[in-house]
Amino acid sequence: MKNPFFLFFIFLILGACVSNKKHKSLMADYRKLQTEMDDSQRAITKKELENYNLERKLVECGYKSNYGDTKIEDLKTQLDVTQKTNIMLKEMIEQSLGSFKTHVVYLQKALDEINEKDQQINVLSSALQKKDSVNVILVKRVKNSITDKRFKKSLEKIGITF
């Protein structure tokens, strides 16, 4: 035993050696673990791709959400303007109706006055018709009572000659 290092080295080499059966078993475990690691790597890659796609969709939804929020705000603004316009139009219609009611009252009074005047005209017209019929009757009586000679003399006195 000349060198203690040499002995230590031999123990180390002999202690590091394993049996063939154990080596095959360890190699099978190693391959199995390597396969599991490859499967895990593929699963991780697949999940990372899914994660990337979901993040992209989330960003798109964020843009759509922002667009939708902007659109909603625009529609709310339009609704407010429309409601204010409707209120103003309603007030104008109410004012117009008040004015219209006033005009209706004046027109009704004017129509009543016109109807009253129409009745007066009808009364006067019927009186004129009665007067005309009385005049026609009087003319017929006078004509029958006056002869043609007398009538011609009367006309000559007035200045009418035949």
C-alpha cells in the first residue's frame, strides 16, 4: 500500500460501478423521464400558444370594449340632444296650441257675427221680396186701371214720346 490515493481511487471506481441490471433499470427510468419531459415541454408550448391567443383576444376585446364604450357615449349624447329637442318641440306645440285656441275663439266670434249679419240679410231680402211682390201687384192693378191713352199722355207729360 504504497499510495493511499491509489487505494482511494480504486474504491471510488469500484463504488461508482453499478450492476448491468440496475443500469438498464436506470436507463429505462431515464428514457421514461425524458419522454415525460418532452411531453411536458410540448404541453407547455401548447399552453403558451393558447395563452398568447387568449391574450390577443383579450386585447381585441379591450379594443372592442373601448369602441363599444365610445359608441355608447355617443348614443347617450344623441339621446340627450333628442330629448332636449323633444322638450323644446313640446313647448313650442303647447305655445302654438295656446295661440291656436285664441285664434279659434276670435274666429268663432267672427263666425257668430257673420251668421248674425247673414240672418239680418235674409230678413231684409225677404222684406225686399215682399215689397217687390207688392209692387208687381200694384203695377198690375195700375196698368189695368189705366188705359193705353191715358198711359201715353202720362208719358208725354214726362217727356217720353212714341
